[in-house]
Amino acid sequence: MDQSQSLPNSLYAELRSGWAARARANPLITYGLLAAAAVVIGLLIASIVYALRNGHSVHLNYALLGGGAGFATTALGALLTAGLRTIHVRTQDSMLGFTAGMMLAASAFSLILPGLEAAEGIFGNAPAAAFTVVTGLALGVLLMLGLDYFTPHEHESTGPCGPDCERLNRVWLFVLAIILHNIPEGMAIGVSFSAGDLGVGLPLTSAIAIQDIPEGMAVVLALRVVGMSMFGAVLVAIASGLMEPLGALVGLGISSGFAVAYPISLGLAAGAMIFVVSHEVIPETHRNGHQTPATIGLMAGFGVMMFLDTALG
């Protein structure tokens, strides 16, 4: 990479110290964020336990196989990028723009629209469905605002890393948004197999699995932009795919339990991704004067993901 082939340990150390300092300075916000995270994790665990205890063995196997397919194609996408070595700044900004476009399209076509459809099926009217998804969107934005609040920004950095801390902050928030979005994708797989109907589950699983290939690539490319080694970036991308089988178990559990959690989670993931793309990724791609290639990359990424979501979904 041009200026930082590998990130120094001091960069991560300063980022961690910045998080810790923010947490100590704002204990009420810290505890509130931790409590919200605990509630979400508790609901996920409860749904998984419910699925394991009450799901028919055939349905459970289908859901796990479907989630495993999403994990496998995410890993495939990550491995396809293993040949990249040196990445120039202009190329970095173009690639980040491409991944931003992918995430915007995924937010609209993979998350918001299915969330509205699922919520309308639950409540029977469009306004209630819209309110449910908007609630999820707001929760996703609040989550990312909280995480962003505790990370150091360029003007607050007192150590040697300076602007690199803010760049690292932006990219990691972007990767986290992609990981969050893998959970409701897995949930969609679990819900589709909840009745044991392969005619419903297989097409949806195939579409999501194909979409996961460029998403695995997006995680690797984003992490390579901030200087992470290829091996480390590929491992993180592969690990992000583990959210798919876990999400499939959650989807199987909530399909006969707390069903409204499904459209809310779709909205949450969409809100998180839209926030990060607007607040972090687009400013990052424009700050080096590469607005045109970054915008072209964004449009290309949006078009690719829109095609995958609509033509295959």
C-alpha cells in the first residue's frame, strides 16, 4: 500500500486508548450502549435456543445448511481477493466507493423492501409495516452513533497516528455494518425454511449466497485500504460469514415466536449501513480528491448489487 503497507501497533493501541477514555468520561452513555447490546444479544440467544429446542430436525438441518451456504460463499469472495498486493490511493477510494454502492443497494433491496413486506404480512397494513421498519432504521442509526461516539477522531488524536486513527475508525465501522447485515440475511434463510418448503427456501438461499460473494470481497478490500495484512483481512471476512448460520437459527426461532423481530432487524441492519456509508465511507473516498472515480465506483457497486438482489431474488 502507498504510505502504510502495514499498520503499526501504536495505531491500534491509540485507538483502544481512545475508546477507553471515552467510556470513562461518559459512563451513562457507556452503560446505556452496553445495556442495549445486551438486550439484542439476549434476544438472539433466546431465538437460537428456541430454534434448537422446538424446530423440527428437518427444518433445522435445512436452515443450518442454508446458513452454511452463505458462510461458504462469503469465504469464497474473501479468497478471491487474495491475489491483491499493492493498492494505490486512487484505487482504494474507487474500491471503497464500489463497496459503499453495494451496501446502499443491499440496504434498499435486501433489507428495507423485504422488511416492509414481512411487517405488512404481520400487521396487515402498510403504515404499521413502515413504522416497524423505520423503528429498526432508527435503532441501527443509534447503534452506529454510539459506536462512532466512542472512537477517536482526527482532531482528538494526541498520539502519533493522527488522521490514520480516523481512517481506521471509518473502515472498521463499515466492516461492522456489513457484519450486522449478515445476521438478518441469515434470518431470512431460517424463516424461508421454517415450514420445510424447499421451493421457498432454496431460491432465496441461492440468491443470498450469490450476493455474499461480493460482500466477502468488500470486507477484504475495506480492510486492505487501512493496511491490514491480506491474511488478516481474509480471516476477518471469513469470520463475518459466521453470522449467516447463526442468523438462520435466529430466523427459524422467531418464525414461530417473536416474529416482529425479523422486520425490525432488517431495518436495523439497513440503518446501520446507510449511516456508515453516508457518515464515514463517502467522506473518506472524497478527502483525497478522487471524487469522480469514487462516485463511479459507488454507482457500479450499486448496479451490481441491485442486479443480484432483483434478478436472483
